[in-house]
Amino acid sequence: MKTKIWRRFIAPLLVVMNIAVVVVILVSAQSGKTEVIVEKEVMYEPVELPDAVSFAGEKMPLERFYVKEALDRELLSNAYFHSQTIRYIKLVPRYFPIIEPILKEHGIPDDFKYLAVAESGLDPRAISPARAAGFWQLMEGTAKDYGLEINSEVDERYHIEKATHVACEYIKKAYEKFGSWTMVAAAYNRGMTGVNRQVVRQKEDDYYDLLITTETARYVYRIVALKLILENPEKYKFFIPEEDKYQIIPTKKVEIKGSVANFADYAIQHGVNYKVLKDFNPWLRENELTYSGRKRYWVEIPEL
């Protein structure tokens, strides 16, 4: 009986003591030095459209309200897609120096390097749901038509230099047909036949006045938006230090002079591992290579 009475009094006492301890702690914290956290208001602003812009030397008619609004849409989409756009900015120093000389060699306007960004996000291993592959997202049939090798062991759509040469040949052929670099860019996305069908149907050969599929209708604007941001990232509030950008990793070319039974062994023989070998040579699709002697192959070995 005495135990029950004791418990009846001790329980409330413990509760009061706990409350007192908490109060003391809170008072002590307030009387001492505390860090004041001030929330900074985040403001989202519209992007500033340029007064004039061009693609491959061809003026974009911003005086047409629908052209201006279409460019505004793509600038907003890319300027506020921070993670993706930051990655593009970081990748540019690694890949643009590879493709720029090839574009120049073929007489292709330098702005087409931004088409590669729109196509693959500068990912040499990119593959689309339609099975277009590589840096320039070439379809298998098109790639073979222009001389690239594609089989179970090799897929040269993933070879940046070779794929860039093929993309240039396609671009030149499209320019011969349309006589406009802007229409060429549209045809790269939709195909020459698809674009020409709409030209004939609508009796209109100006990309900016063509009613065309949504993807192609946005395509040139997306390329131009990427060009504007990547040419002047600070204007769009992207401040990426040079040391944070991905630079070209020096490599040496090594000729494969016979069949390779196991690329893991081959990699070790050349001072790298299998992963690194495949990362620098994504066009090698299997663990082995059958060498017929009819074609020469070179692999890139990084000088780490």
C-alpha cells in the first residue's frame, strides 16, 4: 500500500524535473552565442533574349513573335536545367577541340558543334530509343551508307572522329538539297525526306514558317539556345571555374596488328585496365576483335 502511494507522488515529480531541465537548457542556449540563420529569398527571373542571333551565319527572325517566343522557351528550358547545362559547360573543353577542326576541314559552319550537344549531350555512348547511336546519333543504315563499320565487334558510330566525318558528309549533302544551314539542321533531326515532304506540301522552304513535328519545330531553337549559353555562360548565371571543367586527356594511338582474343589482357599489356580501354574506345563493342587484314584499327591509350 505504501509503495503505491510513493509511486503516485514520485511520477509527477519526475515529470516536473524533466521539464525544468529542458527549460534550463533552452535559457542557456538563448543567453549564449547562437548562430542566426537568415533565409535568403530565391528569385527566378526570365532569361534575357538577345537583340539579334544567328545560326551558322543565318539570321533568326526574332521580329516574328512566334520565333521570339520559341527561342525564349528553349533558353528557359536550358538555363534552368542547371545540372545538365553545367555538365555541358564542363564537357565542352574536352570534346569541342576534337570536332571543331573536322567541321572546318569539311567547310561546315562551326555552329554545328552545338548540334552535337543537342543530339547526344556530348556523350560518345549515347543511344536513342530509335537506336541512333554515338556523338552524332547516327542511324545504322545512314552510318553504313557513309562507310562506317558496324557489326557485333565494332560500331564506328561510337568513334568520335569517324562519326564526325560522316555527320559532315551528311550535312553537306543536305545543304546541296536545301541551300540553308537552318534547314540542314532541321533535316538532321527529321531526315531530308521528312523535311522535303513538308516543303512540298506547304509550299514553304523557310524553317521558321514550316508547320512540322514538335521535336523538329523546337530543334533549331534548342541548338541556338545551347549556343548562346555555352558561348557566354556567365550571362546566364553559370559560373564554372576553369579548373572544374573536363580537359582533354592525352592519349597515344596504338595500331592493332592482329586479332585480339581478350581485350582485358590487351589492356593490361598496354598499362591500363579493361574499363579505361573501353571508355576511350567505345566503338569496340566486344571483348575480342577479329582481324582480317583488310582494315587497320587504332586504339586510343590514355597517357595517365
